Amino acid sequence: MSDTIKIKLPDGSEKQAPRGTTSLDVAKSISPRLASAAIAAKATALGPGKESSNGDLVDLTRPLENDVELRILTDKDPEALQVFRHSSAHLLAAAVLELFPETKLGHGPATDNGFFYDFYRPTPFTPEDLEKIEKKMQELVQQDLPYAREFLPRDEGLQRFKREGDFMKCHFIEQFTAPDEKISIYRTGKFLDFCRGPHIPSTGRIKAFRLLSIAGAYWLGDEKNPQLQRIYGTSFYSKKELDDFLHKQEEAKKRNHHVLGKQLDLFSIQELAGPGLIFWHHKGGLIRKQMEDWMRDEYL
Ligand SMILES: [Zn+2]
């Protein structure tokens, strides 16, 4: 086995690099700017029978062991934003564990607008707790902690999470891995997660984030199971993007139909009748009739 590998880049050029080179090394060798803008990479194995593969998202720090077609993803790639926000969810979990070490962890995916993480803890989180957690996240960003990957034999991983009482992580390991498989673990500070990744290289990349809300969710969606607390947040590559997002949220709140309905005297909801029944006031009733008339005309 040769100790160099071939790396094919999107512009068609090819590089030879030592086996075990990382995508971050490749990015650095192209330009320092690319290296600092890089979020993750997409690697497609080169060789017979591999052409149809769409490639795997990988950590920038993952060693490349075989000939590969490589695309470095930056903040311009939608897939990179998912990686960035999922990594932000890890940051949230790490901060929660620092402040509330008794918390048990569920999962923390990226969503359309940001990310969430599910936590199990008998005491509900308060809005003040969210502020504390945000501060702690900021500290962990300053520390620029790496998202370090380790592999463990499945049994060892299971035992480790079992010892901590992490029933949800144990469930995920049992559900998603085979008995003889090695499991993939990521460490961010004191926070250890069973996760396939990929993630950004380190927490210092997360420049702009905000925790948005808390909601209840049942473990596995079953009301007989413990109730979890789902903390929602969002993150962006720059403070400006975050500010724009928060501004839009505020504007949307002002246009919420509950607020407008009251302000414009259009309708009300009576507690006695329940939230499903709308009581139209005369202005709202008029608008409704005009909309219905318009719709009937369209149908005809
Ligand atoms: Zn993860």
C-alpha cells in the first residue's frame, strides 16, 4: 500500500498527499482563506464501483485514508449550515451539562431555522436558566474546544452511557448500531455524544447564536414516557445574519393573527367555548364574507 493518496478537486485538478491527510490540510494548501471559511467536507471514494456514490459529509479533521474526490464546504453550501447548526446543538448540550450535570441527554438535530436539543431533567428550565446557558455557551466558544472524534467498542460505549444513567443515548446506540460495530463518539469539553457527525472543527467557529424557547416533548413521542425539555436555538455565521433573523421573528410576532385579531377588533376566542371556536366580530365577519364570496366566484 502506497503511503500517498490521490485527491481530486472540484476544478478537476489532482493532488498527491500523504495518507491520513485531512480535508483541513487540503484547504490550507489551497488558501488560508478557504481554510478559515471551511465548515466540513464532502468526500467521494475514487475507484471502480464508487462512481455513483454521492459522497459522504465528513469532518474537516477526519484523516483521508484512500483516493478521494473532495469538495470543501464553506458557508455558501446549504449542507454546511446543517453541520454548523447541529454542532451548535452540541455546544448547547455541553453548556447544559456544565451547569446542570444531572441532566440526561436525548438528541440534538439541526432544523430549518436552527437546532434543538432534548433534555431530561425533573426540574423545568426557566427563562433565567436559558440566559445562564447562553453565557456558558459563549464561554465554551471562547475556549475554542475541538469536536474530537473517538471510536469505542459498542459494549464499552453502552456501559459508559449506562453508568451515567443516559438512558436515551443507550437507546440510540442499541437502535442504530450492530453488536460488533465500533461506535462513534464526539467529545466537546466534558460533553460526550454518541454521534456519527460530522461537525465543525471547534466551538470557536460559532460566532452568533441565540436560544429561542423551551417546549415539552415526550421521549419517543409517547405520553407514557418521561417528559423531555426541548430547548430551541439558532446560529449563524455572522452577527448580522442573526440580527436579521431575530428582527424578522419580531415582525412576524406583530403579525400574529391572535394579536391582530384583538387589535383590529376582528374576532375573539372565549375561554368557556374553547380555543377551537372563533367568535367573529362585525369587522372580522365582513372580511370573512368578502373572502368567501371571492372564493365562490373563483370556484364557479
Ligand atoms: Zn453530533
